[in-house]
Amino acid sequence: MTQRTAQTTLNQHVGVTRPTSTADLRPAERSFLAAMTGLGFGRFEFVRIEQGEIVLDPWPTAVCDVKFGSADPGATRTVPAEFDLKPQVTELFAYVRSVGSGEIRTLEVKSGLPFSMEIDYRVEGGHRG
């Protein structure tokens, strides 16, 4: 899939609920958000999507980026139980909800936020998965 096709696909969220706060998240999304926040910098690999939901059993592979000689800015950060989602998180979960079935091959995370991803999904009749 080209970058242009992926961006067009990102913009086609017809009928998809866009979460705006943690209160709007499904249980798997909430768990995955906590994992992204905990990872800080790195990537997740092989994240399955079924019926527009992230599948966490088995848990996706997490790969942490380690930089020597730099402070960990997230080490002292505490995250409240409920909060408004950053635009990147909203966009990720809206995209996942719009996919019938597929797999995020890699999801790059920077500062605990989704940055970019490679996704494999089936296109059936002009619609994702």
C-alpha cells in the first residue's frame, strides 16, 4: 500500500466512532494504550485486528528502544485513570475500528504515542476487511 493510499484510508472513517477520552475506550484499547505509554519508545509487532478490535491474546511482541546516556523522561510520570486522548491515539483507534480484520505488522511508538504503522488488511468490495 502506498503512503497516499494509506492516508486516504485513514481519512475514510465513515460511521466509525472516534474515541476522545479514555472513557470511550474498549477494554483491549485501554490495555493497549497503557502498554504504549509504558513502552515509551519502540514498537509493537503483529497486532491482530478482528471485527474492528485489537486482539491481545496472544499479546503482541513489544520491542523497546534503549538509548544509552539519555534520561528516561517517562520514568517519573504518573498517568491519571481518566483523561482526554491525544490526536494520535484517537486516530489509531478510529483506524483500527474501521478495519474488519487484519494485522498491524509494526506500530512505532514515540514518547508513548503511536507514530506510524504498517498494516496488512483485506480489501473486500472496496471496504477494509
